[in-house]
Amino acid sequence: KAKENGTNNFQFFDESMADQDVNKFELENDLRNAINNDSLTVFYQPKYNSNTNEITGAEALARWKHPRHGMIPPGVFIPIAEEANLIVPLERMIIRQVFRQLVAWKEQKYEVPRTSINISIIHFYQEDFVKFMQKSLNEYDLVGELIEIEVTESIMIKKEDSINEQLQALREIGIEVSIDDFGTGYSSLSYLSKLSVDRLKIDQSFVSHSQENREIISTIVSMATNLKLKVIAEGVETESQIDLLKSLGCQEVQGYYYSPPLPSNEYETMMNREFLAN
Ligand code: C2E
Ligand code: MG
Ligand code: MG
Ligand code: MG
């Protein structure tokens, strides 16, 4: 029986899988094996400039198809990985997979825009994180300008110099840094101006109730403007949300309105239309 030490994710896990008698420790073991066998996959969700309708990048999202239980959402397996000390190997597996994919696209002459990878704050306590990124870029002969990392606002609550130094070092090799789920973390806004980041990613909870939250969205956009940061909105599902975001000064968007996360070959087809030379 799964241990009841509930984050919301575990409650979800308990509810949805109780009848299948999924055991948390069994799942943890299966996840460890999946990481060792490189059998998680990556989906890519394109990001768009809503003025030009051009693809500006994509977010890499981890997918796990369990041999018996089918697709398990990251909202379930990421917290398990974080608890079981598996998040660093999991993310390094995802990073390598993305890099291999970028090499394949490069060889096929796709001009791929930047790809973002979600990084848990736990990964920043692994001393060699920046070195790992630098080494992997070299190994695959890729430039940092192809990569962005998304870290959640918890990074601002910690206020740790060592984390900020790592962000700065990543940016020095061309990697962009975005703050994911921005606005949900009750973080210290004064610290934001000291933090080495490129972009704020407005959380989808504000976007999905955009009319009620227009003041919040507008505040985040003007804060980003004042701090010379870029801004993107996630979870955009309707045209009216796009119109509102545009009118509030947020052009970059990501969400089901444009596209769900796609297997690499389907994302490739979209790029084919847009980026392939000739
Ligand atoms: P996130 O980074 O905030 O990613 C956005 C999530 O919203 C994704 O869910 C995406 O599929 C979903 N989404 C995109 N557009 C829409 C929309 O229009 N409406 C709605 N309702 N949802 C939309 P997903 O793929 O289930 O991932 C959930 C979370 O799991 C991610 O949230 C991220 O925090 C985490 N995650 C996924 N892959 C990784 C990873 O490799 N490492 C880490 N640390 N976390 C990951
Ligand atoms: Mg993200
Ligand atoms: Mg997000
Ligand atoms: Mg989110």
C-alpha cells in the first residue's frame, strides 16, 4: 500500500491507481529500471509568437509508459523521482535524449529553435550540474544557445548564492533560464532583480482564469518589462486568452490552443513546414 505522506500528486496517485493495486515502492523500482534502460521518452510542446504564429521554441516533457500500467503522468513520477533520489539520473537521461534528438535534427538540416528542459531544484545541489551541461554540449557538439532550462519559483525562495552562481554560469555558456509556474510561489520579488534569469513563465492557473487574473498577468508583464526579462504564458487554450495576453503585452505563448506536447516525429513535421530550408 502506497505510503500516505501526501503531496497533491500522491493523493492523485492514490486515487487513480488504488484499484490497480499500484504500490509506490514497486513504482519506484520500475522507475529506477526505466531510467537505467533509457526507456523514458520526451515529448515536445511548441511555443509560439502569437503575433507572427511562428514557432519560437519547444518544451521537452518527460513521458513514461509503464509496461503494465500504461502512461504515468509526470505529476506522479517526478515527485517519486525527487523522493527516491532518482531525479538527477532521470533529468540527465532526458538531457541526453534531447541532445541526441537535436543532433539528429541538425544532421537533417532543421533549424531547430531553442528547446527548454525542466530542471528540479534538487539538481542544483549536485555539484557538477553546470559541468555536466558543458561537457554534454561539447560531447554532442551543440551550442548552449539551443538550450533553455525551466526552474520553478522555489529557486527564488531559497535565495542561495550558489544556485544563482550556477544560473549565471549556465547563461554564460548561452543557455537561457526561465522561471516556471511564475506567480504561484509567494516568492520574494525583491530577490528577482538579483537573480540571473532570462524569462518569466506565467503559470497556467492565471491563464486558465485569465479574465479574473488580468491584473496579476498585467503585473507580471510589467515586472518583466522593468527587469528586462522576457515573458511567456503557458496553458493557453482559447483565442480569447491569446487576445487578452496580447493586449497585456505577452506575445509568447504555449498551450493546447496551438498544440499539445507531441512525439518528436510529429514536432519534426511541424518544423518541416516552418524551418526546413528550400
Ligand atoms: P510544466 O513544466 O509547468 O509543464 C506544463 C504542463 O502543462 C505539461 O504537463 C503540459 O503538457 C501541460 N499543458 C500544456 N499546455 C496546456 C494547456 O493548454 N492546458 C493544460 N491544462 N495543460 C497544458 P505534463 O507534461 O503533464 O507535465 C507536468 C509537470 O511535470 C511539468 O509542468 C513539470 O513540472 C513536470 N515535468 C515534466 N517533465 C519533467 C522533467 O523532465 N523534469 C522535471 N523536473 N519536471 C518535469
Ligand atoms: Mg516547464
Ligand atoms: Mg510550467
Ligand atoms: Mg505548470
